[in-house]
Amino acid sequence: MNRSQDNGRKQGQSKWYSASAFCGARGSAYCQFSQKRLKQAKEEAEKDIAEFRAQMEADFQRKLAESSGDSGANVKRLEQETDAKIHHLKNEASRISHDVVQMLLKHVTTVKN
């Protein structure tokens, strides 16, 4: 629970406790009215929370669907990029392979005292 949620919970408890103490001082008719209002406020808060959760879940599901829909395109793009890099490396290797072989032969056949 983060700090703002904890503060909100404490404020709600504080209001309930103060309303309960006030009810005791004012009498039972006012207390019943206050309890009804507290119950109504609680129901409204629960409704707001449920709507918020539903909205967050819908946003999450939408983002999840958007990102998973692109995965096929990403895989295809990555395969094309990989194939292009492999082709480039093969071309470079074949272009310089003769020079590399000549250099190795020169070092192997050269005798140093």
C-alpha cells in the first residue's frame, strides 16, 4: 500500500470515528442519518474503485493486445535484418579470404633465425 492510499484510509477512519463520536453526542436519530450517509459514501467509494479497476484492466488488455499483435511483424523484420547481416558477412569473408590465406602462408613459410 503506498503512502497516499494509507493516508486516504486513515482519513476515512478518522472521519468515521469522529462521526461516531458526534453521533453519540447528538442522539439516535442523527446517528441513524449519519450511519446511512456513511454507508452510502462507502458504497459510492466502492463503486468508484470498481470503475477505476475496470478502466485500468481495460487499458492493460488493450495495450497487451496492441503489443502482441505487433510481435509477428517484429519477428519478420528481425529475420530479414539477420538474413541481410549474414549475407553481408559471407560477402566480406569471401572478398578477403584470398588475402587472409596469402598472409597465413607467408607467416608459416617465412623462417626466422
